[in-house]
Amino acid sequence: MTRTDNTAHPALCAEQRIVAGTRVVTLRGQLDHDVKDQLSQALSTQQNAGKPRTVADLSEVTFMDSSGLNVFIAAHRQASSVGGWVRIAAAQQAVLRILQLVGIDTLITCHPSVEQALAE
């Protein structure tokens, strides 16, 4: 588990588990410039052998700015370059709207739940 503490805003918490060979990363907090390095580390596929598969559970993410979006794009490219993928699951409406406005949802599939992201 990765935690960052910053008194300016809520900390990012990232917890990982493996479900049927797919890494599920549950994120909590705000995905912005202050936590981009921790987010990048949490989504990194370098520790995965073979074709990395990652589902990012955003059900407890309350905000995402361009820094967070850029980390997701980089994680997608990193996974895709070796035949893997990244999927987004359970994004709150405000975060999902940002993903849709900038077109990330056309690059990285977004699912209403972790279970649906794992089932695809």
C-alpha cells in the first residue's frame, strides 16, 4: 500500500490486490500534481511479468486534474507496448465527466464497476 500525506489536501492511498491474474489498484483521494509520482508508481506495470493487466478502481477518487490524466495515458502506453492493458472502473460522475471531456474514455475503457472491468 502506498500512502502520501500532504496537509494541503487529502492524501492519496493506493491499495493493490490480484484478482484472477489481474492487478486491481484501488485509489482513494485526489489525483493531482501533488500525487502524480505516487500515482505513477501505483499504476506502473514494470513489476508485472508478461502482459500486464490493471484495473484502476476510482470509486473513491474525488478529483482528477491533467496530471492524473497524463499518468493514466502513460500507464496505458506502458502496458499496451507489451501487450497488456489498463482499464478504469467505478469512476465517480465528476471524474468520469473529465475522462469523457478529454477523450480518455476512448483510449482507456471505462467500466461502471470493477467486476465489469474484470469480466470484459
